[in-house]
Amino acid sequence: MTTFRPSGGLVLLFVAQALATGATTASTVLASLVMSGLGHEPLAGLPSTIVTLAAAVSAGLFGSVMLRFGRKPGLVWAYLLGVLGAVLGFVGAWQRLLPLFLLGAALVGAAQGGYQQARYAVAESVPAGVRGTVLGVMMLASVVGSAGTGALSGLLMTLATRLNTSSEVTGWLLAGAFLLLGAVLTLFWKPPVQGATAPVGQPAAETSAESSALAAHTAPKAPSSVFDPAIRWPALAVATSQGLMVTLMSLTPLRAHHMGMDHMQVAGLVTIHIAGMFGFGWLTGPLLDRLGSRFGYVSGALLLLCAALSALLSGAWLPGSMFLLGLGWNLCYVAGSKALTGFVGIQGRVDALAYLAAAVGTLVGGAVIARWGFAPLSLTCAVLALLPLLSAAGTRTQTAALRMAGD
């Protein structure tokens, strides 16, 4: 098994991503409460939709920017765009200017479409055999960022009192500070020399067997479409897991509220979900390095299936459902991201599909609940959770084809 010790530069990217997660926790996650405070509770879900759609639009654009100018400039510009959005969002909420607040939310969402691609920069900086591990560490760093925001809640409340507003509003200032620090840290990161890791445009080896098959096959032309065989299967897993995770994460707390859970209990569900998403990266990353992306697709799909079905139940099943939802997303998302390493021109488009799936899921899911209740949504998500199994089958077929071509 390949051993690897992360460089100081990678640590900078880990910390920058932790700060980005903290910024999201302090701002857009609580945007619905800001809308309620502004007197627009019926539109409480609008900022989340705007953020997701903006990320879907910007992800492909930032992918093209990074392909032309490099990862470092693209990431720095994304963080700075987020700073601008956070400041505008704060001013809009503080001064009760709804259009300005929504503009800030849109810019923060557009920034997410860029700086979330830091996971590809991390994967491209290390040998193929440890990419799952470093992506898992990056997920774990996100937990630290989210916890850091919680630790500063007292400061936010003090500042909110001085400004005669709420801590949800001052959270946007904290988000701006976090993203600015993330930009500064990224400036000190030195990207790897081209060719130091796996070539751009060539799929990453998943296991020793797949490595042998790929080594025997000449480097293919870099794909230009998400429908290319090397792209469509990991893209399907990434988009499916992101769409299902965001849909159920957004709408299960609403169901819990209707079941009589109070604010603290609903917040506990979200905490358990985040622990499932990021808290086990230290375990899932090395497992994916050892067993390959197909393991991530299959195990992630089964966990997402269990999460969707158990969301129908009540009592202790609901926290378990949220945890399985996060862990299933982790396995599918990291496995797909690992397989997409090196395809710089396509990664942004895949992320755009993932954000679009999330936006459609939340919009359609809300309408389904309003008309027919939660059960049809849960069962539909359970069926869609099986899609990453197609990714596993497709990846196996592709590996076999490469092995035969090399014989």
C-alpha cells in the first residue's frame, strides 16, 4: 500500500477548505432564518435554491478558468468572489435590503462552484494510490471548520447585539473573514509540477488490477464530454449522491418539525448528518484506495437506499437515517471525485450537474411533499439511490475493456 505524508502546501489547502465549510455553516445554511427575520418566511427556501443554481452555473466556468490559468488562480478568485458575496449578504440582511441579500447569496453560491473544486487540486497533488486517503482527510477537515463556526457563536451574538441584529446576520461577516483567510492561504500553495502525478486526461488507477490494465493501455485523448465512458460513470455517482443528499438533508428536518421536534432536536439531526458526511473520511478514504471506486459506488448506493427508506420511520430511526445519508454520500462522492482526477476540463461540468441535481431535487421534493406527503419522495429517492450501482457496473466493464486492449 502506498504511503504518503502530506506536504505543507496540502495542509494549506486542507485549512482553506475547512474555513470554506465554516463559512458555509455561518451563512447560507442559516439563510432561511435570515429570510424569516426579514419578513419573508414563505420564501425561506429561496436563498438555498439561488445558492445551488449559482454554483451549478459557475462550476463549469471555474473549471474552464482553471484549465486555462491553473488551479491556484481559479481557487483564489473563487474565494475572493465569496468574500464579496458574504459582505453584500451581510449588508443586505443588516439593512433589510432583500435584493442585496439575495445577490450576496448568489455570489457566495457562485464561489462555492469554484472553491469546491479544491478537492481535485488535492487529488492531483498526490500519488494515485493515496488519493482516496487525502480526499478523506479533506472531508475530515470540513468537520473542523464547521465546529469552529460553532465555537465562535458567542462572538457572533456579541457582535449582533452591538449592531442590533441577529447572529444569523453577523454570521455572514464571519463567512467573509473565513473566505478571505482561505484566499490568503491558497496564495501560499505551490501546485505540483505538471507530470509529477498521473497525466491529465488519463483515468486514475483504482486498484492494482486496474493499474495494470491502465498501464498496458496507451493514454487516451482527453475527453470533452460528460458522456465519455471514462467520465459518465463517476459523474453519475457524484450527481446522484449530491442530489439525493441535498434533497433529503433539506426536507427531512421539515418533516421532523412537523412530527413535533423542537429547534434543538432538528439541529441535532443536522449535526448527526454532518458527522456522517465528513467525520469518517479517515476511514472511507483509505478503504477506497485499497478497494477501488467500485466499492464506494456499491456501498454508498446501499447506504443511500437505507437512508431513504428509514427516513419514513420515526423515533430513533430518523437520526440514523440522516447519518446513513451523510456516509452514503461520502462514499459515492469521494469515489467519483477520485476517479475524475486528471480530467481538468470536465470536472467543473460534473460539479455543475451535481449542483443542478440538488436544485431540482429540493424544488421538486418540496412540491411533492406539499401535494402528496413525504412517503412518495422517500420512495423515489430510494429508487434513485440505486443509480451508483450502474457506475460500479460501468467502471468494471471499462476496466475489463482496457485490460483486453492492452493484451
